[in-house]
Amino acid sequence: MDALKESALSGSGDALVQLGEFARDDTTVFPHLIQVIRVFLNYLRLPASTDAASPEEFYTLLDRAACYFHGLNVALQSPQALENSKSAGLMTTCPKIYLWAVKFFQHYFVDANLPISTLAVCATTVRIVELLSTLSADPDYCEKMRETKGFVFSMTTLWIYGIRAGQGLIEDVVRITMMHILQKRTLDKEVTDALNRVPNDVVVEICTRVVASEQDPEADYDAGIMFLVISTMCSRSFTRAFISCHSVPWICRRLASIAVKEEEDAIYAKLFQVSLVYLQRTFKEGAGRIIEGLDADVIPMLLKVQSKLEADDRDATLVPLLHLITSYTLYRNVLTKLWKAVYMADLGPAISEAGPTGDAWTILKEITETRWEILKDYMASGRELTKCSYPACPHPDVGPKRTLRRCEGCHFEYYCSKECQKQDWRDGHKDVCRMLQNCLRDGLPMLMSKRERHFAYAIIEKDIQDNAQLIEELKSEKRRDTDGPVVLLTVTDYTPVPRKLYIRTDEEFRRSENLPVEKWDAALELAKEAGKDFVLSIIPQGTKAQALLDMYPFDFDTISV
């Protein structure tokens, strides 16, 4: 033992590994190992000082560092080893180890423009992160990591490197360490800084790689989901890139597969909770993202995941997500897919759950079924939008059997023929279409198409008809609270669930919308001549709502066109 210790003290990496094996099997050896560790740390040259070394010396230095970290990690693999190491003095030594690791990662992965041997550096990196992963499992050692300046930044950078370079072992071990570091605190500024320094083309490459990766059935939790959630909470660039590469169906499928596992622990519950928060943030981008989720069976997935969530997180996570999906049943395409999902799913257990979550499922089911009946009546009545978007369309037939084709660029306009679409393109739609496509590429939500908006008016009309008595009572109350004659608007707000219905005066509306007096006066005159009232409908459209002002009763031959 003395000879082995002496050899390790003289800088032998192999001797240090052997000493670590002895310490793993015999706790009385641990104090001797820690003594050697402190001395050996002095033999580790700073990474920047190795740049001028010969290739042979370079490999020797990296091998010595790898043995140093590996030897200590071997010793920590026995039961109670982490706790025993504290009394042996490792707690006071670990900050120096962390600082050396930070300088190593900074030199080879952050500065990144050095003529390094990837194989040698990666082999040493694996030994470093294996030790760090072991230490991070202990709360005291993990706290020292958080306190070390640059540590979280370097580990985040290394995580990104592991994903991009396909270094699965590095990625997996770093992820475990990061999970422990971030478990008991909000996201660190160093995480944000590391993510936001990544060039946009690399961001797209990484996000595409994550979404395209296959799930490891043996993993305790999903690596890709964890990186997605953390990166999108810190970086707008990562958020846009993940959304663009269709992360919604990917995360829905992954959560569904994880939910069928038998494991019940806090890690899984947290994984589900943060993943659903990401889905909610993504669905706020608009109907297109919700449709992606519905196509990927988001409703059956939510039913599976619900029981896996911690009780305290269930209402806070599921209720706003379910309400958001419900609010978009104003969109015909969403309604059609959601009704099918509701029809096929067994919502009984979810609805029967007492509390806000059960209520949210009930509201989703009832509103979906109600609006589905409105859609069926709308289609049977022959009121569907069949008017061509080309103003000079030579085909006047707008019968209910007429089929329109949607512009695949903007997804907003509809045409009766290729000829009309080509002519409208030449007459001005080309510029508008490209502008709308640019908006989509910049992350703005897709507009509600003319066809969907036309059907939305059928829902609005039914709500006004069903609440006619309430509307008159609200108008009477508003008149009593207002001096002099006043024009009243019925407001139907579909952004909250359930939707809100209230009355505003024309002055309140004009001030809130910053509408020029002359434009509003002209609109009032038109309504007066037609003997109609005004209805203001507020509909969800991405992160911002869209306000539609129309005269009521609606004219379905001219509305929305």
C-alpha cells in the first residue's frame, strides 16, 4: 500500500486508479486517497499550458488527467462512499477539481478554435464528466458545483457539443449532472448565456438532430425532452427552431410512450409537468400547432399522463392546456380533429375526477360537441363559404356543392379554379401571399383562413341567439350607467374558457381600438341604414387575439370575404 501511495504521489495515473480501487473496497484507505488527490492535483497542468507540448507529451498529460478523475470516481462507487469522502476531506478539495474542469471545458469546447485531437480530448472529457455525475448525486457536492463560477455555463456548452457531435456518452452523463444541478433552483443565467451564444445555423442543426433521434427504451427519462424544455425556456432561437422542426408531434409521441411505463417517481412526474408546460407554450403559437398535436394523438396522451402528474401540479399544468385547446374549437380544422379525438377517447375517468382538471375535461367535451352540432347544421344549411377569392371570378355559381381550393402559400385565400388563382396572383395576391409567408417564417401565427372565419361566424351567431335575453339585460344595464344616447356593441370574447359576453359603448370601443372618428362615423351610418347592430368578436390567434367587428344579423353571403 505504501509503495502504491508513493507511486501515486509521484504522479503515476495507473497507481492512482489502483488506489481508488482499494479505497472503494476498504473505507480506511479513503483518507490516504484524498491526501494523494490533493497532491496529484498539483501535477495537473492547466489546459492552456499544453498547447505548445509535443504530441507525445500532449497525450501523456491528457492521459494523466483522465486517470486522476477516473481513479477518484472508482473510489466513489461503493455504498456510502460519497458520505465517507466528506469526512476524509474531499468536500474542501472538490471546488479546485471543479475549477480545473471548467478551465478544461472552456479551453477545448468554448474557445473551440484549437488544433486538438478530438479522440484524446473526448476520452479525457468522458472521465471528467463521469466523476462530476457521481458527485452531483450528492446535494452537498452539487451545491458546490452551483457555486463554482462558469461551471453551469461550461456544462451547458458541453451538453450542446455532445448532442451536435453525436457523443452519446458525454451527452448522457452531462445531462444527468445538469438534472441534479437544476433540480432545486430556477434556470441559471449561465445556462441562458451558453444557449444564446450558439449560432442560428447550429441551433437548427441541434434541434433537428434532437427531434430526429430515436428514444432509448432503457433510459430512466427522456434526454431529448429535457434539453428541449430547458433550451426553449432560455432561448428564443431554440424555441423557434424546435417549433419549426415539428417538435409537437415528436414530444406527444414520446410522452405517450413514457406514460405507459410502470415507473412512478418524482423524475418522471417532473418530466411530464415541464413537457406539458412546453406544449402549452407551443400551442399558444396558434391553431397550426394544436392541429399538429391532435394529429399526434395529444388527447389520448394527456389522458395517460394525467395520473402520472403530482397532485399539486395536475391542475396548474393540465387546466390551462385543456382550456387553450378548447378555445381553438372556433377554428373549423381544430374542431373537426378534436371532435374525432373526443369521440374515440374514453373521457369518463378524467371527467369524473373532482376539481378543476375534471371540470376542464368536461368543458372541453361539452364545447366540442356543441360546436360540432353547429358545424353539421352549418354544412346542411348550404351556408358554407363557396365564393372565389378572385374579385373578377367569371364563375358566379356559389352553390353549396362548389369546391374551393386553398392557396398553399398563405393558407388564407380560396379559389374556384387554377385560372382564378393564377389571375389573382398576377393582380396582387403575389405580394400579399409572400408577405404572409414571411410572417409565418418569422414565427407569427397563421391567420384564420376565410373558410374558417366564415364558419366561426356561425358559432358567434348561435351564441348571440342563445343569449339574446341576457344581451338585452346587459344593454339595459349599460344604458342606465351611461348619460345620453349611446351606441352599444355586443362583445363575444373567445380567448378565455368559457367565453365571455359583455357590452361596450361605441366610445369605449373607439378609444380602445384607436379608431379614427370619421371611419367609425361612416361605419355607424352604414349600420343605421341597414338597421343592424354591431358585434365585436375576439378570437384566439397565436399570442395575440384578433378582433372582428361586423354588423349583426350577419350576412353570410358577404361576411369574411
